[in-house]
Amino acid sequence: MAGDLARAMSPTMSKFTHTPRGLAVPDGRLTRMARLGGVAAGVAGSLATGGARELLAGRRPQMSDLLLTPANAARLTNQLAQMRGAAMKMGQLMSMEAGEFLPPELADILAHLRADAHFMPPQQLKKVLIANWGADFLKRFKRFDVYPIAAASIGQVHRGVTKDGREVAVKVQYPGVRKSIDSDVSNVAALMRLSGLIPKELDLSPLLDEARRQLHEEADYLREGQMLARFGTLMAGETDFRVPALYADLTTADILGMEYVPGVAVESLSDADQATRNRVTERLIMLTLRELFDLGVMQTDPNFANYRYDAETGQIILLDFGAAREIVPELSAKFRALLRAGLQGTREDMRRAAIEIGYFNADTSEHHQRQILDMMEIAFTPLRSTEPFDFATNPTVAQLRDAGMEFGRDRDFWVIPPMDTLYIQRKFAGIYLLATRLKARVNVAPILHAYL
């Protein structure tokens, strides 16, 4: 850790490296608060040093340039990867939603938060297993691998073989996650406030309350097990998708037992042939639309790690249903109206649909309405084409980034859409970013028109 920070604080900064290792999860409220306080102090010191350097060079320092540095990204990544829990989960979301709008070196550093958490050392793991399965838990298994195959924000995953021959993947929640959610969310929000990235005028209360609620749901593995089983039923008989079976006899509020299904990270398909990349992207777009318009439930976490690929069967493996949410028919109808307006209607149709969904209000200034509608036009224009959409080279991402950054500089408009709308938007944005990462080419228009 000290070496990582020393390199991160170096003016020339060597390439950031992050190696997951066995570190106990800090579960005390004061300990976790102190760690985030240390990040804030480091960022403040970086601001002061960098600002002084710019002034001495005769340049006027820009706050964004001083904040968004590899050193600060490394500080944040190192600490959140050690803390895990809700703090790291919020960092994951930042890395997903800001990754395409940051310089590549910063995005690469923050990307480690999506799948490279440190893991519990064996003694801490053993305590959790005994607390949930009893002291004789090993009698259930022919083999249980102590070293995890994955470690994320809320838990880590272990492989094993039960006495009755089932190959299992067991997700074990880090100790203290649930009791630290409320304070973690408040502390991360305070850190963002101190950074100046969020205007003082913006009331974050609705977002923070919803973040706490969602994280408490994600930390309930009994609930996730129910959603896993529900999606398994919905996807039964599918040739393109596979959902691991739930093993209820191994599942508690802190442990989720499921079938082990082999596969590779979907991101690794960026080196696959074009046809495979196109097919996987097309199927994920179709699934997202089915979730919104047909199934009535959506897995809203856009983390790329939630999708894996089995090259032998060609199936996409769906994982992690902690963030699955019900989609009420009224909300589906509003998004259908927006889709219809964007593909076939007028700008006024889009305006009415946007108001219904909650992107802005009827009394929002004409200037701000125009900016939002302009961004919608940018997003919809290439989707109206009957030609395959090239996610790798199409200028839409850059145009939306530029328009969004310009819009974000206007501190006079801060409207928070309804939370369900934000979750759906986050899911679509995540699929779009994954399609861009895979450099896919997909004829999107026919897929969208099927839901008009």
C-alpha cells in the first residue's frame, strides 16, 4: 500500500498497478470514516501542491485539472479496494458512469474497482462461514477453495464441490457490510462535496436515501437468491442466455450458494471475431429491452463483471441479481412513448415524453429544455438508420460527451429524475458502453422498432 501511494504521489507517476491480496475488511464505523478522511486529506494536499505549481509557472489552475489526476484516482482506488462494502460500490458506479468521459489513464485506474477488490484472509473468511453454516461446515464439501475466484465490493466468490457432487460457486459477504452502508454512503457523499464536484445547491438527499436502500437490498443475499431463481425461470429454455441455479440449502442472508458455470469475462471478447462481438452485443440489447417492456423486472447494475461468456455453448452467463428491480407497466409505457417519439415522432413528442418520465419539468427554462432535447436528438439520430450502428467509430459518444460536459457546467439546472428512471438509464448506458468496448456493429433500428 505504501509503495502504491508513493508511486501515485510521484509527479511523474509510473504506471498504476493494483494487485488483489488478502486484507481484512475494516468493519468499524470510525475506522472506515478515517480511511475516507485520509483520501480527502491526500486530495486536498494534491490540490494545494498542484495549484502552487501552476501558479509558479504563470498559469491559472483549473479545479477539474487539479482534481482529476492519476495520483488522486490511485488514492481513491487503493482505499476503496481495501474498504470494500458500500464505499467501493459507489466507486464502482463512478468508474462505470464516468469512465468514458475521463482521460484513459484515469479510467484504467478506476476500472480496477469493478472486479479487483482485495479479499478476506482465511481466518476472517472462516469466521463468516462458521457464523452462517456452523463449525462443521466443511462436512458439506468434498472440496472448498479458500482462495476466491472473484472479489468485488460486497462479497467474494469461492468454488467448491459438495458431498453430493454439485459444483458450486459460493458468494460470501464481507463482515460488517450491512451495518456500514449508511455511514459509508454519507462519508462518500461528504468527500464528493468537499471535492467541489457537486454544487452546494443540489439536494442529494433523494439520491443518498435511494443509494442506502438499494445497497441494503444488495446486501440481502436471501433476496438476491429469490431474484436469481426468478431470472432462472424467465430464461429457462433460452439458447442465448444461462442463469446459474440457486442452491437454497447453502444460502443465508450473508452467503449465496449457486451453480458454478464456467465462462470468461465478457470484456475479454474485445479480441474475439467481429461476428461474435456483434451477436453478444445484439443479444444484450434485446435482453435489456425485454426486461423493460416484457419481463417486468430488470437487473439494473451495469457492471461488466455481471456478464460472462461460454465459448463452447455461445451462451451469455447472467450473474449478480442484487440490483434487480420491478418495472411497473406505467413506467414501461412512458419509455415506450419516448422510444416512439425518438424514432418516429417530432421534437414536441420527445419533449412531452421527457416531461412524463421526469427528465425536466414543464416549467423548466426553454434554454435547459432545448439542451436536453438536443442530447436526445444526438442519441436517437443514428438509431433511426437501417444500417448497422458501429459502436466503435460512430461519433455519437463523443458528441454526447461534449454536450453533456457543456450542460454540466451550468450550475443553474439540477433536476434529479425519479429513481426508477435513473436505474433504467444507468442500465442502458452500461450496455451502450459495453457495446463500445466490444467495438460491435449492430443493426439496432429493427430491434427498437419491435417495441414501438
